[in-house]
Amino acid sequence: MSAKATVEAPANIAFVKYWGASDLERAVPWEASLSMTLRTCVSRTTVEHRPEGGGDEVLVCGAGGTLEPPERAFAGGVLAHLERLRRWAGVAGSFRVATENTFPTGSGIASSASGFAALTLAVVACLERRPPAAELSDLARLSGSGSAARSVLGGYVQWPADAEEGGTGETAAWPWTAVQVAAADHWDLRDVVAVVETGRKEVSSREGHRRAPSSPHYARRRELLAARLAEVRRAIEGREFARLWPVVEEEAIELHLIAMSSRPPIFYWQPGTLAVLERTRRLRGEGLEVCFTMDAGANVHLICAPAAEEAVAAAVAELGCGVIRDGVGDGPRRLDEHLF
Ligand code: DP6
């Protein structure tokens, strides 16, 4: 008898960035990061386990609801993670997987984070396993997408957790676990994404992590991170936008400073990126609670208070960018409707 499960997992946007890993294959970060889990930008993944075997199969949903074979690199990453999860579960047989995203893939909106979180959770669900969230987040990052560890939880999420919160260091069974620092309903923040480009970025995050320590600024970044993380946690705890935005923008700029000063350098920004940053500063000057952040891509996430969302979205559209309206969400959920 085959068993099937479908899970929807959201992307997340980091306020304190994961950039640089001591083990790239297994996504072991040098430092902790912290993100907001989104609710509109999601991956949906159906996994069917076939005990009789027959080889794993990976499909993506194309336009018009057809299931198609994915690009080779994408399929390779999924197949490797399926093998890892099969070993973790101690089962034989094969998996059939279909997946879809509600947002442009590979463009600075974290599709691997939501994709690998959804895949991990759907495999676990179809095998009827119920491990604790800490174990799930650690399983997700073994895909090589570290930010996937944060997408298995909702609200505001730190990865890895501090030692006293369950991030228990390399000797523990699940050493790099994520922790929710606040639930989504603690603070309603919105994320208006200014889509500057929809193409796949030229340099992957993985390559960016690999090059990060070659930047002369990277060692200094590592010294500053603990204080920044603490400041963001204080801002979230007290719902203080005035405390949050300077750190969030500093983090975004520094991620790109490190990328641009890596050897060889990486430029993710496009001219449109700079226009959005400039506009954000002006909006804030006009009294709106809004700030910018970016991941490894040209698109800009405008984090804002609900009262600022309309004006922010209008300003982004006026600049000629695509607009995705998102906000903090409750995290992954199981769906009754399957993709096949
Ligand atoms: C810039 O290695 O998790 O988004 O696998 O492409 O999702 P993907 O990237 P990952 O690195 C994420 C880097 C970042 C910052 C962050 O999300 O913390």
C-alpha cells in the first residue's frame, strides 16, 4: 500500500543573515541567523511512498497543472535529500514527488528554503513519523539549504537556537536546530516584495557562502553578529520597529558588502534594486514604518507595519517593479488536496 502526504511550507526572509558555513554540504553555519516566516510565498509538495520500490521520481507542476521533469540540478538535490530521509527513517522503497512554488524560483525569494522544508515535512508525514520540531529543522538543513531549517517553523525563528534553547552544539543528535522566538500573532509585520527581476541569479547562495570568508570584512562581521542578533530579538520581543529597522538594513547591506568584496566578487544588485532602497528611505522620511532587506538576489523585501503596507506597495508599483504582498505567517501545514 502506498501512502501520500502533501505539505505547504512558506519561504522566510532573514533579518539577521546566514552567510558562510563551516560545512557547506550539510549547511553548518558559522553564526546564528533569524528570520520571519512568510505566508503567501509557499512551496507545496506531495510525496508518495511506494514500499515496493521502482526508483524515485521528481516532478514539478508546470503551467496549466501538468507535471513535468525538473532541471537536472534541482532533481539531483531532491533525490539526494530523499535518500538521506530514507536512511533517517530506516525504510526501503521509493518516493514519487511533485512540487510547485507560488513565486519566482531562484530570484532572492528563498525557494530552496520553502522547497526543502516542504519536502522534508511531506516525507515525514507520509511515513507517519512525528519527530519533534527541533529534529525536523535539523533534518531540513541537511538538504544543504540552511534557511530551510527556519521554514519548518512559523513566526520569528532563530537558527541555530542558543544552547539553552536547544541548539546544543555539535555533539548532540540534532545539533543545529531552529527555535521559534515569537509566534506570528505576537507581531503583525508585512513583507512587500519589490520584484526587480524574475530570472535565476547567476551565483548561487551556496557559492556565496563558500566565498564569504575570502572577504576582508567577514571576520569583523562575525564579531558583530551576536550583538545584532540580541538587538533584533529585543526589537521583536517589544514590537519596536524603531529598534528593528537599523539592524535589518545594516544586515542587508553587509551581506552584499561581503558578497561584493569576496574573491571573486559577486554582484546581486541591479539598478532597480538601488531605486527601491532609495525610495524606502524616502518613505521612512515621510513617517512610514518601513525598512528594506535583500537576500542573495536583486529583489528587495520591504518589511513594514500593516498601516504602511498600502503606501509601500503603491510606491513599489510606481517604480515599475512587480509586487508580492506577504507577511508573517504561522508556518507549514498539511493539505488534503494532493498534486497528483
Ligand atoms: C542570503 O544556503 O539557505 O538567503 O539554499 O538558496 O535557500 P538557499 O540558500 P541558503 O542561504 C540563504 C542565504 C540568504 C540569507 C538567509 O536566508 O539567512
